[in-house]
Amino acid sequence: MSQALHSLARTTHLIRKEIRESELSQAELARRYNVSRQTVRKWKERDSGEDRSHRPATLRTTLTPAQEAIVVALRTTLLLPTDDLLVITREFINAAVSRSGLGRCLRRHGVSQLNDLVAQSDGEEVKKKTFKDYEPGFVHIDIKYLPQMPDEQARRYLFVAIDRATRWVHMEIYADQSDTSSINFLAKVRDACPVKIVKLLTDNGSQFTDRFTSRKKDAEGNPIPSGKHVFDRLCKQFAIEHRLIPPRHPQTNGMVERFNGRISEIVKQTRFACAAELESTLRNYLKIYNHSIPQRALNHMTPIQALKEWQRKKPELFVKRVYNQAGLDT
């Protein structure tokens, strides 16, 4: 009969049984089976030789079972990205839930992978892609609302751009989310990005496109952009292909949404006295993120290190040299 053992187990079911039934001391058993005394003590105290789950017996969660059922239903029915689901959960279900707690809830119920849920909804298998399928130069752009500070008369907006292959991020704060702000941000991203931007992905907001105000339709009668929007014209001037996410599919722009989730956590956990403090904190976090935070998706490199590696392999993709911020003396 096969035995279900942990991948790192040092003992078999037979050895565990011998340890439980032996009259030898813990030190003698540890030497005989080449294990630690803690391992011997563990199997001495147990009635069975089966591995137990490391999951806590009592889960520390702010969501009740009924609330978890509602969250799972929203996830599977509306196919909401985690950040959007977090906003709705805090607003209408449980204001105390954290993003990490919500993520654990989704994993417990097997609905953490949104791509799998979308595939089930469409009735077809979706081929997953990783950042390795793309070269630097494919940039996602999104806008995030910032909370109004005590010295402000109105809230401001954070424009965020992230490179798909390297996770390099650039962001700017604007007083509005108008066409003027969007084209100004695009120009700043192009100047700051060390890679030549060839593709750009945005949502269907009016500051990026006239998709829903244009009279142009495709063969199936769906609205399509005219290409005459100021943002589209600037993209053409910069030789950038402007792409739009499908309507009602915000998960397509999930990469920048996840970064905005990081910003939300910072804003929520910090009390700012003025707008200048908020802006300074966001600028400092941007430097830390780009230069000092390794990411698993980048083989545990920082975005700047990933850029430098790409520049070494394909220098023709770059328009300027990549500089890494100096760290602390060691």
C-alpha cells in the first residue's frame, strides 16, 4: 500500500510506528534513525503516523462563513479582480477585511485564479502567458483616486504606468483625470522610460479613448474608437500602438491594478498631515519598488535589475542607459 508522506519527511510510517512503540530514550532513538529529538518527541506523542496539515486549527479571519460565501459568489458571478472585490467587500460586507485576508479566503475556496474562472465562464481554455513572453516596451496605464488631504480642497489622481516584462513603474499625481493630464503623463512616461515604448494598454476611460462616444462600429455593431482622440494622436506621434482592454473585463489590466492595490495599502496604513507628505511617501515608495524590492515573477530580481538584464541581452530595445540606485554601505 502506498504511503502519503510529506515531500521533506525524514521518516516512514513504519519508523514512526517503531518510535511510538519503542522503550528507548529520545536521544537513542534520534541517533538510531538519524533524526532530531524534536522529531522523536513528536511521533512519541501522536497516536497516528499520518502527516497533519499545518493549517491552524482555528482560522483567524474577520469574515464570517456567511460573509465568505457572499465574497465567493461575487467572485464567481461577476469575475471581479481582487482589488475591486476588496473595495466592495469593505464597503458593503466587512469594513475590517484586509487584502491578504481576502486573498486567503479566495484560496481556501479555490477561486483565487481569475483566469481559470474566466475560462470556465467562456467555456474554453485560456492559455496563460508569463512576462517571459513579452519584451520590455509593453506598458499598462491606469488611474487611481487618492484620498483628500486636510490641506486640499479636492481629491487628486495618481496616474500609474507599469512595464509588462520588467514591472518597472512610473507614476505622477494630477489634479484631474482629463485629456490634458493623460497626454502629459504619456509624455513624461516616454521621457522617463529607458525602453522604447511600442505598445500601450489602457482602459476605456474618456481621458484615453472615444470608444463609447464615437459613431464608428465594427462588423458586429460594437463601438470602436475613431483614432482621433488626443491620446490616440499622441500615441501615433510617438509611434506607439494604443490598445484598449475589452469592455467589462478590468482583469485584463490586472498588472497595474495589483500595483494600485499596494498603493491602497500604503495610503490606508499611514496618516498624512498634508498633500506634500502623501506625495513624498509615494515618491519614496516608487524608488524602493523599482530599485530594492525583488519579485518572484522576475526570478527574484528588482525591476531595475530586470531592465539591466534585458539591456545586456537586447540593447536595441533601449533608448537610454539603465542606472541602479546605490544601496547602503556594507
